[in-house]
Amino acid sequence: MSSRRDTGMATIEIDDARIAYHEVGQGEPVILLHASASNSGQWRRLGQELEDQYRVVAPDLYGYGGS
């Protein structure tokens, strides 16, 4: 199930875990995974560069950011 939280990010629930993610653009998917102790925000600028050609998905890994 996918929804939006008060963070403005989309979320997906898998078992008991809720994962938040940013998604922009259309086309072939590109998944951007953040470094440890960070969140999907580190990819915001790159996502803006790629969104005209690709579907960009940047999740907050479990335990980080909005997840």
C-alpha cells in the first residue's frame, strides 16, 4: 500500500515497516540509495537533473529520514 505522510513523501508499508521515498520524473527507473547516517535528501539535486529523462526513486532506508 502506498500513501503520503505529513512529510510530503510517499510511503509504502512492507510487513511492519514503513518506507518513505521521493519519486520524480518518467521513463526508465533509476533508484538512488543514500549513504549511512543520511537520507534521500542527499539526492534531491541529482533527482532534479535526471527527472526529465528518468523516473527517479530515492527511498529513506529503514530507520533513516521519514522511514
